[in-house]
Amino acid sequence: MTSIQTCSMVDFLGSEITSDYNTAQVAILPIPYERTTTYRKGCENGPTALLTASHQLECYDDELQQEVTAGVGIYTHPAIADTRQQPWMSAEQMLQVTQQTVESLITDDKFVIAIGGEHGITPGVVAAYQQTQSQPFTVVQIDAHSDLRNEFEGSIYNHACAMRRIFDQGIPTVHIGIRSLCQEEADLIQRHQIPVIWAREIATQENWIEQALAAITTDKVFLTIDLDGLDPSLMPGVGTPEPGGLNWYGLTAFLKRLFLTHDVIGCDVMELAPLKDSVVSEYTAAKLTYKLIGYQALAQAWINAKLPVSVRQLK
């Protein structure tokens, strides 16, 4: 068991709700790392803003018709790879500490939700699952950008290369909400027939969720959410806001189906860059994080009740 026993300065939902490490099923892992963002900066402040905003959430979920926290213990891990305190930290060092920390949490049977921080963190989180999972898994990406460049601005660890590092490890990927990429990435997608549900398809095709689920070839899934996958009218506080993104109910409908039809082994929520004089983005990101916890709890309850996937798909 990990020796970590204390909570970080700001706890998800507040210290009166946050659980002790040993009894928690969910671990929120803040990773305020930012080194390679290329447009609007500030995502190293994202985890603190999300955690602070979460104090304003109601614990009752009207969709799930319950207080999720009544049945799920949530622990907030101390922040790691914090470039506000360690500006010298390299991407390689960040990936190493991220992988080690996530591996420890997985070993202690925690459902990990990492919150960033730039999307370049994700390969370190995924590496921990690659080391600890005995069965294959797919990385499902929600994002405006494909992040499949081999390198960008001289670095293979740039946030624009996050999914390429995962792809190069032979892990299957499915990309949802994509609406911005370069020729290199388009060629890679076509050459390897990488499954992509384009944002324009989401806007025009009613069955896009079924198409996305059908593209996943494994039972297990790791979910990575770059918040610019949402439309900037809903999520303006990101580094590169791209018009035409997912709306709230389309996103949550997909997430619920994903959790009920697949074994989601972990998640991350990345690239929140808070805006001055606005709390819309961090509040939305906090509520999205709480929805992930709720959907995981619902899926686990139905698994424990031995409901088959064929029945869960109808819920």
C-alpha cells in the first residue's frame, strides 16, 4: 500500500466530503504540469481551479437520481509534477513520476482520474496501465485535435504528440470530436485506418455514439478527455479553442454508454486553462469529473448485480 495518507491543499468537493485514502474507491490525481503549450497558456493552473470549483457542486446527480458520494469514497492525492513549484522539470521526469504514482494507485485498487495540466501528461498515465493490465485496452480520446504528430517544436513529448506516443506503443485508439489536424496526422489516420469520429459527423449523424462504440475492439478502455473537445461556447478556458465541438448532453450520453458497455479502467481530464473573471470552464470541468465518478459507480453497481451488457446498453 502506498504511504501517501494526507490530502492535498484543495480537495475535490471539499475536505468534509473527501474520503480517507484507505477507504476511497476513486483517486483524483492533480498533475499541474505545463511546458509545451503553444497558444494560450495557463493549464498548469487547471487542477487547482477545477478542485476549487468542485466545492460549489451539488452532490445529488439528477440523471443518476442519487448522491454519488453516498456510495463512493473520493480521495484527492497531493499534486505531482507541479511546474509552478518545479519549473525545471522535464517531460521525461514528469512522465516517470506520473507513471510511478499511477501504478501505485492502481496497485491499491483505486479508480484513477488524473486532472491536468497539458495533454502531454497522458502517455505517462497510460504507461502505468500498460504495465499493470493483463488484458489489452483501447485509449478513447475526446479532443478537438488528433495529437498524432510525431514531434512538434522539436519535442516528441509535446502536447500535440500525446496520442502518437500511445499509438507507437501498439495500443489501439479511437478519436472522437476531432476537427483540427495537420497533413502528417491525416496521412497517418488514413494509412493505418485509425478510427475517428469527426466533429462534423457528430453534428449531423444521430448514430455517432453507436459508431464510436463499435470502433472499440477491446473490453477495457482508458478514457482521455482534452477539454477542447467540447465546444468553446461551453468550455472557453482551454489553450486552443476550436469551434464546432461536443455539447454537454451529447458528451454525457456517450460517456454513460461507454461506461455501461465497456470496462473503463481509468480516466484523465486535461488542458483546462482558466480564464480571468470567468468560472464557466472550471465549473464545467469539475461537473464533468463528477459525472465520470457517477458513471463508474453506476457501471460497477450493475456489474455487481450481474446485469449483462445487452441489458445495460438499454439503460
